[in-house]
Amino acid sequence: MTFPDRHYQAVRKKHQCFGCNKIIAKGSPAWYSVGVWEGDFYYYHMCDRCKEITDSLPNETFEDGLDQGFINEINENYKTK
């Protein structure tokens, strides 16, 4: 990953959370990330709940990258165990 930038700010328009796919309302605080992963440019917004869950996951979780809505998948796997 190169030139990663991650910051916390109130969003100027509604965005979809990368982790859970829920809408982050205009004016709500959210994490914004932008950078390059294995040559591909990325950017996304994430709500506080998903950021907290992501921060608690082991680094190995991210080795293959993450798909949008990955928090929902993690929650589903947890429920079935």
C-alpha cells in the first residue's frame, strides 16, 4: 500500500459505508481512506462501528484485501459458529 491517507471528518454528502453498506448521512462523522493497494487506487468511507470492528481484527484478515460489505460477512460467519 502506498500513500495511504486516512482521516476522520463529517461527510459533506451521504455515502455508503464500505464495511456494512449502511448509509452515512450528510454531516455525520466518518472515516475516509484513500490510497493504492497492489497498484489499484481505492477510496472509501467507513462508519465508526465498522472502523472499530476493523481495528480489532488481526492483520491477516487484510492480506487478500477486503470487499465492500465485509463486516456483514464477518457478522454472518460469527452467527453461524
